[in-house]
Amino acid sequence: MIIYILLILALYIIQIFLEPCLRYITGGKRQMLYGMGARDKTVEMSVIGGRLKRAAENLKEALPIFLSLALLAEMKGVTDDLTETGAVVFVIARVLYIPAYVINIGALRSIVWTVAIVGMVLMLVGMWPILAV
């Protein structure tokens, strides 16, 4: 389970840097000065930059739940297939969520988000017998 915790944390770090990197690449000197300043006024970002930012915010909302489940599984020594499958499903879905959000293909983003939630439910169901003890 540790590997999935590390993978999702690495994804989180990458997502935190994607939006500012895009801003600096597309914004030039003006954006660079904004990044080095006090940021009292917000600078308008591109549509893709906004989507990247919202995707990162969404991961921030799901991250505490996933980490709680993964750490609980690790502490309790749960190594069953269902819990592991749930963690894999969550990590893969969260990786796919970024391009699904940025590209904005119909309901794909919502479907991928739902798959990630199903992954966390699988983790909980896999741990349920141990939690009852």
C-alpha cells in the first residue's frame, strides 16, 4: 500500500506545479513578475490553466480520504486483493482525471471521477471485515 501512497503524493506534487508552470510558460515576463511579487491582484489565467488548477483542487478534496484508507490498510496489515485493487483504481483514475479535465470531452471527467470514488469504496469494502474487529 505504501507504493500507492507515494504515487498519489507524487501526482499531487506534479499537479501543484502544472498550473504555475503553464502560467510562466505562456505568461512571459508579466507572469514571472507576478509570481515573484506579493500577488495582491490576481492575474487572469488561460482556460487550460484554470482547468489544471481546478483538477488540483479536486485532488486536494479526495486526497485525505484516500490517504486515510491507505494508511489504515497499512496499519491493519490488510493485503487483500479488493483493497489493493481499489488503491490501483484510484491512482489510475486520478492520473487520467488530469487530461480528462483539461481536454473537456463530454462526461469523461465525471466518469473518471466516479471511477476514483469507486476505487476508494473498494478499499473500504476490502477492509470492512478487519474494521469490524
